[in-house]
Amino acid sequence: MRDFFVNHWRHIIAATRFSLTGLRVAWREKAFQAELGVLVIVAIPLGCWLGHTGVARAVLIGSWAHVLVIELLNCSIEATVDRIGPDHHVLSGIAKDCGSAAVFCSVLLAILVWCLVLFC
């Protein structure tokens, strides 16, 4: 039984290390830096101030945190496509464009959520 818990803790520590490495890699992306800046400088303070309930605050802040999650997925798509090779390929372009579109849609969703929570 002891080995069971020790192995799980080792797994959790390793997974945390991998996650922090991924965040360091994403930090090099200007888009991630900008979106994180919006979250920390704008969304969290304004969400806490303008949200009248805990749920409203969570939705306002979470909608922008969602953008960061999608940006992390987009970074992984771009890294995978770049790993395949530097040659331009139609499918590589489609993969990168769809990742970018996912980030764009998440930004639009965050804006919509803020408008609905604050103005409706």
C-alpha cells in the first residue's frame, strides 16, 4: 500500500514539473504574455470589482482564463507542426490556422461572457 502512494506522489511531482516546463515554453510566446497580462491586470481586478456574486466573478475571470488554456493548446499544435518540418504544407497551414481560430473564438467568447454578465 505504501508503494502505491509513493508512486502516485512521484507521478504528481513529475506531472507538475512537466506542466511548469510547458508554462515556461508558452511564456516565450508574445500572444501568451499579452493574454496573461490581460488576465492579471484587467480581468482579475475588474472581475472581482464588477462581479456582484461569486458566480459572476468566477465566470468573468474564468472566461479569460479559458483563453489562456486555448492558447496553450495552440502552442502545442504549432510546436508539433514545426517538429514535422519547416516545409510549407497545406495541412500544416490548416492545423496552425485552426489553432489560431480556436484562440480567436475563445477571445470572442470571453468578450460575449463579459457583455452578458455586465450588461444583461
